Amino acid sequence: MKIFLAGQQTLANRGCEALVVSTMAMVSDAEPGVHFYIPSMDMDRDREALNRYDFTNYTFVPAPTLPTSIRVWNRAMRYFPSLASKWVPDRMDWHEDAWQALSDSDRVLHIGGDNFSYDYSYAGLVSNTAQIDQIAELGKHQEIWCATVGPFSSCRPLERRVVEKLRKLQRISVREPESRKYLEEQGLEATLTGDPAFSLPITAPGDREVANDGPSLVLNVSPYVYRDAEAAVADKALLDFVERRLAEGYAIQLLSHVNTGTSSDSSVMRKLFAPYIADGRVEFVSEEYSASQFKGIVAVADVVMAVRTHVTIAGFSSATPTVSIGYSAKAPRLNRFLFGHDDYVIETRDLNSEALENTFQAVLRDKPRIITTLERKSAGLRADFKALCESMIAQ
């Protein structure tokens, strides 16, 4: 069996790496002869990332690129959203090697936790719905794979077009109930499962030692912390938070999950926490570690605070109490799925020193209950994902 991982572009995002590696591992266990085609914008870099694992059953192919039509349409949509009722681009530009791999594939999995959302831009969403259209023309079995989907209701004309395209899929699996509810309201069925990264193995970095007898904290800050927050207020909240934890004896590890030119956690954290890094009061964790090794660091921490979704999922899936700094629907939805509430989420629009401290203290107060809940829920979500993989192969 040959499987094409549509929507994948780069493993420089450790969240994407976690999704790809977890999916490859679980599907390979269920179907030992499977081969994966993985789109990539930088095959040498991504090959180096996968070389940290034991996989040999994959081939990288060039990722499809945005055509001029989508770029122009995206700009026009900012001023004329009704355009979506008349025209939505349905073509991506494909390299012949990628198109051949797609044509040879038996299954297409649209991988990526937020590709089918407005989290980034209309162009980001449409680049993925366009792939649905083109893959449907090939007659391929295709699924959205364990994602947060929608809502698209803030632009009704586009919502109607997107829902039409989603009907071409053989299955949609989602990682939290609110996505399923939204899709059902649109007349679409959805399977509830766990995010693949709940199944990502925990690997302890063998060359790393943390000399500290006190509690430890993993902190991740991405550029999205400023999406709905005033930069000065957000920076003060984060710096106040670090000062308090250092005064309490915490060992703080800064973890960069994405380090690309357009969205670099490293740039944000190295600038914001420069004095603390320079004098060794906080540790900037090596960016050379794999997603599995990052999870190993998270797993032994006392608490995690993160903007990036898959840093919080590393915390959830290793039963580490986690504060989510939410910049989109993903954080509150995942928290409500796991805990029945979003008390451990602080939205970027609400980010200030007092609110951040209150959320952190809520996590500390509920720590035993959080650990028990996460241990129980994580086991169930891993089982659900395994069943999804076996079902996908059997179809």
C-alpha cells in the first residue's frame, strides 16, 4: 500500500514532524509493507529530520506550490469576501514527480492539525481544498486526518464552497468534539479520534543534563502570542512570569517548536529572554533535537506553558500539567475535550501578568487531578488512533 501525505510541507515545524512520525509508526505497525510519499519544501532538511528515526519506507516529493490565482484571490478576499460565492480557486501547481507519486498512491491522508481552518489565511485553507478537488479528479480515496476543522461561518460564501469540497472526501477524522459537531451541522459525518501526536514516542535526549533540585518548567512562545495581544502587555506578562518562577527556584527550559523564516519561535524567545539566556538563568533547548526528544524533555517537567499546539499536546500526552496560551480555536477545544472546561487556557487577547499568573496557579492547584485525567484520556486516545489507522487500511 502507498500513502500520500497531502498538506505536509516541512518538518522544520516539530508539530508537523510529530504528526508525520506518529502516523507513519502506527500505520506501519498495522500494515508493514506500507510506503509513504511525503511532500517537502526542503527535502535535504526534512530527510535529516526523519533520519533521527528508524523509517526507511518513505520517499520525499516536492510540495505543491501556490499558483498566482490563489495569491490574487486571497488579496481580493480581504476587501470583497462575497467573491467566494462566485469563484474559489481549485488548482495547486504540482511538480511532475509529486503528481506521479499521487497518481500511484492508494490512499491520500490530508495531514496537518489546522489546515482546514481560518487560522492563518484564506489562501492556506484554499490551498488545501484545491488539493481535494484535484485528488478527487484522480478518483483517489482521501481523508482529512485527525484535524481541527472549521468553523468557516465568519465568511458564509466561502463556507458553502468549502463544505461542498469536503463532501468529496471518503472520511473526515477530527481530534475534538466541537469540530465534529460543526461538521455535523453542515451535514457531514466525522470520526472522533486522538491527535496522532498522543502516540509519539517519548525519547530522552541522552546528551542533556539539567542540574536543578527544584521544580522545572518548559516554556514555549511563538510569534502567534502577539496575534490578538498588545506586544508590550504580552511581553511584560511573560517576563513577570519568568521572574516569579526563577524566584521560586524553577529551572526554565525554552523550547522552540518551529524555526522557519516566516514563523520562528527561536527569534521571539531569543529576543524576549535574551538577558536570561546570556547569564544562564534559563536554558534555550537545542533546536537539533527531534520532536520525540522534545517530548522527552516535556515529559520530565513539572509543568508546561506553551503557545504552540503540539507543545501542549506533548504535555497532555505525557500527563504533564500544561497551560495553553491560545491564539485560535484549537487550544480551548482541545482543553474542553480533555478536561470538560478551558480553565487552563489563557487566550492571547486576555494575556496580562495577572491573568497569566492566575491560570498557572490554577494548573498547580489541580495538578494531581490533571495528571490522573491525562493518563486516562491519553491511553484512550492512543487506542482510538490505532483503530483509525487499522480502519483506513481496511477500507
